[in-house]
Amino acid sequence: MSAHHLKINPDKTELLLFPGKDSLTQDLTVNFGNSVLTPTLTAKNLGGTLDSQLSLTSNITASTRSCRYTLYNIRRIRPLLTQKAAQVLIQALVISRLDYCNSLLAGLPATAIRPLQLIQNAAARLVFSLPKFSHTTPLLRSLHWLPVAAPPYLECLCFHSSIVDRYVVIGAQRDAWGACFATSTVGTSLLVELARSVSDMVKNDGFKPRRSIVFASWSAGEYGSVGATEWLEVRRIYPTVLLWISSFYGVITLIAAVLLFKYFFPNYSSSTLYSQFAKRSLEPNLDDAAYPFLAFSGIPSVSFGFTSGNLEYPYFGTELDTREKLNVAAGNQVPQLAETAARFAGHMVLRLVHDHLLRMDVMKYNNIIRNHMQPQLLPKALTVQWLISASGSYGRVAQWLVTDMQNSDLEDIEMCRIINDRIMALRP
């Protein structure tokens, strides 16, 4: 270390060993120059406290002590806060502390995690100003706080193609409160049937997709699409995802890049996606599994389902959401509607994984940008000339891409891959 002009600070250096059976009687001190490091019972790394037995007792104790003190101080000013302000404050100072390094808690017994759950329960009661022994399950559900002892479970099935690192992802929520037939059962059934159909095509019909198909499933959907967000963050495949498709409870809802419009609906003459679906669409929200894919990663996302006119399904998200009630609300046509939704999703997937090139109109965005240029909305520091210049640059890039597509050998797999990457990068 001295050769590299480095020196250990003994006050900030900890040595933690995870001993085996044969190392308990050995001298485990380590010499670094003039410093001698002796093994300690605990060591802190990135805010998490580890112990030699990996029981995480010290880490849990430190977290609960810090959160309890914070809740004590917030409780003193709670009468001065609105419920919304209290929720934001507690989420920032307490819940974030509970969630930090929560992956270390995997596999621990329930008795070890219980102190953290008690802190979360106390935080939920404080948000609503309820007494100590109030039931917390409905409170956690309304706040979209996932219980400490209930981590999201993520699963996926992938059909690999010749281009293994380009994906079309289709997923559904797997868990629900009570029966919740519409919340999870219908979507999961569609996912399983689509996976089975694609598997049959690959095995029996010689189908070879040109892009990988991922069938994703997760839990924690009742807490604001926590499972979908965790799946997205863990997998880290969003730079190479072409489209996210989610089966949802509402009407057909497209929350997608405009380039997808002509891809799936080439016969429509309207220039915008919104004009075709505005009267029947749902606004994207945190409870929609497609929302984190679009908002967090910018992945074109499609979320769809079925409904009866403008009527809302009154039992959605409740324990009264059973098969019988959904059948009554759907006019005893749940199987037929589910089959239609599955065919809709299947056709979208097949179109995206079959063609060499993504058949997207890359000049469409250029036209939309020019049609929506409004100088009066510009900041004072910007001029119309700047907007025209930016629009012109975008149009030239799009035109160059169209020219390259026309002059390229589309039988060359690598060339098609490069062009497809440029198409996806062209999305605003």
C-alpha cells in the first residue's frame, strides 16, 4: 500500500469474518503496514450493518431505533399536518429507511423481521391519526405500502430468438386480495395460454421468432404496481425492449409510442393514436402495470382489457371480485372476451417478432412535431429559430434512416439489427 501512497484509517476500517468450523481457533488478525485489524462482531457497509452470523440483528435493531425516534418526532407535530403532508413526510423519513437494503432480509425468519413490520404498522396509523391497536392491513393497502415480510415474487419465461438481446415483454399481475378474479386470474390465464400457444408453435410448427419473447409475472400488484417496477429494475433489459404488453382490467388502453399506431393499425387514416381511442381510454396511472415501463424507462407500452360501455366494474380491487360477479357484469361472456384479448395480444407479439424490420413510420414523429410547434409555449430564452432548427435536425435524421432502409440488404440480419436499433432510438 505504501508503494501506491495509500494508508488505512484505523478509525474507519472494520474487519468482519464469516468463520467456518476450522477457523474459530485461528488467529484472524490482519496486518496492514503499521496497522493491525482485529475481527469485529459487526461491520457497516453502505449503510447496512452485517454480523458474522448473518442474522442481520444489528441492522434491524439500528433501523428500528432510528425509525422509532423519527416517528416520535413526527407524532409531536402531527396535529399541524394534513394527512397528505404526513404521508409524504413519513414515506421520506421512515418508509425509505425500512426499504433501504431490504434485499438483505430475504430468508430471515418472521420473528426477526417483526420489529420492522411493527414500525411500518405504527407509521401507517400515524398517517391516519389512528389509535395504537387499529387494524393496519387496509391502511397499508390504501397507502400502497408493501408489508416488510411480503417481498414481490418475480417470474419470467423467455423464448429466445436468433437475436437474443432484443425483447418483446408481455406480463400480468399474479396476486390479489381475496378471490379478485378480474384483478389477477383473467390476466394470468391469458399469460399462461399465450405462453402455451407460442410454445406449441415453436415445437410443432417450426416457428422461429426474430426477437425474444418474455412472459413476465409478478406479485405486489395491489401496492401500486410494486412488482412490475421491481421486475423492471431487477432485469435491467429496458434498453433492448421493443414493447411492453400488459393485460389490464379496463378498456383497450394504448399508452404507447406513436410509431406503434401505424404498426398495429395500418388501415386507419387518422394521424394520432389519441383520436381513435380518446373516448374509450383509461388515463395511465400508478395502478397500471404498464405505467412504470413507460414512465420509468420510456418503453412503448400497451395495456388493455375489456369493459361494458361506460360502466365501471364495482368490485374491482375488492374481496367481492369473484368469478360469479364478473360473469354477471360481463353478460356471461368472460371466456369469449378473454379469448379476444388473448388474440389481440398474440397478434401484436407475432407482428413484432416476425418481420426483419420493425415496420414503423419513422417520418410520422417529424410531421407531428411540425404540426404541434407553438412558439408561444417556448421559454423566453428560446426562439422560434431554435425550435425550427431542432425540428429540422430531427427530420433529417429520420430521412437518412428511411434512405438507409431503402438502400440496405434486408436479408442481412446484422444490418436489420442496426436499423431496428436506430428506429427505436429515434423515438422522442
